[in-house]
Amino acid sequence: MAVSPKFQVRVEGSIRSIEASVWDSCVKGFAPLPESECKVLESGHELAESAHKIPESEGERAESNSQGLESSLEDAFADPGNPFISHAFLYSLEESKSVGGRSGWIPQHLVVEDERREIHGVAPCYLKAHSQGEYVFDHGWADAYERAGGNYYPKLQVAVPFTPVTGPRLLVKRGPHAEAARNALVAGMVELCKLRSASSVHVTFAPKSEWDFLTRAGLLARTDRQFHWHNRGYRTFDDFLSALSSNKRKTIRRERREAQASGIEIVRLTGSELTESVWDSFFGFYMDTGSRKWGRPYLTREFFSHVSEKLADRTLLIMAKRNGNYIAGALNFLGAQTIYGRNWGAIEHHPFLHFEVCYYQAIEYAIEHGLKSVEAGAQGEHKLLRGYVPVPTYSAHYIANPALRRAIDDYLVREREYVEAEREHLAEAAPYKRVAT
């Protein structure tokens, strides 16, 4: 029976210390996880001595892979081309000083390697001094713990900063040692939490199967919901509209007409079209809107230049022009199957322009390019009436203090029930035609 090598976990304070090809080889290893044992180990010594056996026969593999079917189906829409967990995206955040320094996001990336220093797994991890830019809200937990005399900060966040997009967090190379590497990452998170005197570890926007894996390890389970658009084989935007109820079709057509009134032109820019001048315009929109909505926008101007250099062909700006000048825009990133809407901004305000640039243009682009879905970011029940449907999101939480853990665990039981009931209620309000059964 094959046995995994002895692993150790180290922490890197910058993604620059990890070769892009090595990081991305771990990213490409993602697959929906079968049900398997996950053990939170209590110390680095125990971790180093651990050896995890793999199935000996094809029969054992088949039995293992047949389990966790529900999680695999939940991950069916997981995009293998998710750009946010790529080395290039995380590097752009660090090099532009959007994270690190005084941002309150200090890189502490976990790296699993064997005795030959070969890397088998990585995880994007940050030491946090606040709870900003996460989109899974724990401010109430922090307030309660600090009123009781505890220190909630620092904490550890295993996530992509400022990016409420589901994607794998336990990045391991495919192969016979993948499960052992994944277990080592979980044990490493717990050990790092102790070493940094952190209150907790938060793995946010994880795929369903990874969430199952983490909750079997003893992390607390949390759910929420977003609104995504799914391509049901539409060939044109009108095909999509034909699937909606009559009054919703009329509403969307009217909104699109009014959005492009006043001589407004919509343009899509990608690749070499993303010039520094274009980014200057967009950054002005981003700063204006961000400053009004949440006080201090997270991304620096340099971030957009770095992304344009490294991910130009996976970046799509949808911009609105009037009288030859850009007046609004939405930043999107392209996966293999999904268009991800990220940031929006405007310096002129016109009826329904936000809906056109952020939602309808994204749907139209997805249909034209055969993409399966559009993810338009967090929150926003107004998306429901425009063809986006509620889908669950998942996070897992390790809480070091037993009393705080018990209180949060009790709260999350009730919260999960509420979130699921709300999601079912919202799904009933989706604008699609009812199909007789």
C-alpha cells in the first residue's frame, strides 16, 4: 500500500518567493473532492510525522470517488480557469501594494513540501488586523469577543483579498499524495493560528466539496448566497429574454433602451486595447464610486497596470462613452466558463446605465462567447429581476477559543437555516417562465 512522503509546511511572506509555474500547477490540480477523512493535527511535530495511506486498488478508488456526489455536483460550475487564484492575480495585488504594508492584509501563504523541497500544495493566506474587504461578515463575532475581554485580531484569512468569488483555497497538485497535502494545509493553518496568536482562521468562498472537507475536519460551517446568471444554451440575448415572463422581458428591453439614450455608446475592451489612458479613466470611476460607498477603495492605481500586463487577455472592461469621453465602466475577468463582474464606477449618472454595463452586457458577452455563467459579485437582490438566480456560497471557520467557538457554532446553526429558507424564497421569485409539470 503506497504511503505519502513526510510533509512540512512553511510560510512565505510574499508570493514572489513561490515560482509562478509551481503555484499554478497546484491551482490546476483542483477537482471536486470525494468524501475523505480530514484530520486537524495539533502540532507541527505531529504533522511532520503523519503518513496518509492512499487506496490500494481501483475498487477502493471507485468506492471513494462515488462518495461525496452531492458536493461534486455542487462544484459542477466551478470554473477551472478562475483567474483570481492564479499567481499573476495575487502577485498583482502584492506588487501594487493593494495588500501588504498598511493595508491590514499581510501575506502568510502556506506551502506544503516534502523532504526533497518539492512543493505539493499551497494556500493563499493573510494575517488580518481588521475585517474589511472579505464579504463574509464577522464584525459581530469580533465585537462580542472583545467585549468579553478577548483579542479577535489578528486573525488569518484564507481567501483572495477583496474578491467574493468562489474558488479553491486548498491548492494541491493532482496525484497520489493530494489528500495528504490537503490535510497538511489544514493542519498548517491551525499551527500558524497558534504561532501568530491569532483568534481564528477563515476559509471563505470555498467550493462546496472543499467546504465539506473542512467541516469534517472540525471547522465551523457557514453559508450565504449570491446571484449568478446561468446560460441555458441561449444563442442570442433575445433567446434569453424569451425564457422570461412577458413583463420582465418588457422591463429589460426598456431599461436597455433608456441606458443607451443621450448618445451613450457601450464599448468592450480587452488585451492590447487596455491602455494606460483607459485605466486612468476607469480608476477615476472606481475611486469616485468606492469613496462614496465604503470610504477607502482597496485597489491602487498600480494594480490595474499590473493586471493589464499579466492578465490582459483575461480582463474585460465594459465602458460607456458620451461625447467621445468615457463616463462609466465595469471591470470583468474571464475564466474558462465564467465572466466575473468585479468593480463598477461612473462620473455621470444615467438611468439604468449600471444595469446595462454590469449585468446585461455581461450576459450578452457570455452568450456570444459560449460561457456558462456570469458572477456579478456580492449582494444585490435587484439582480434577481434581471435573470440572476440565488446560489449558495460557503465558508469554514476555525475558532481557537472554546467559549467563542461554542457561541459561534450555535449562531451558525440558526443562520444556515435562515440563509437556505431565504434562498428558496428568492428562487421562487426568479423571473423565468413557469414550466408545467
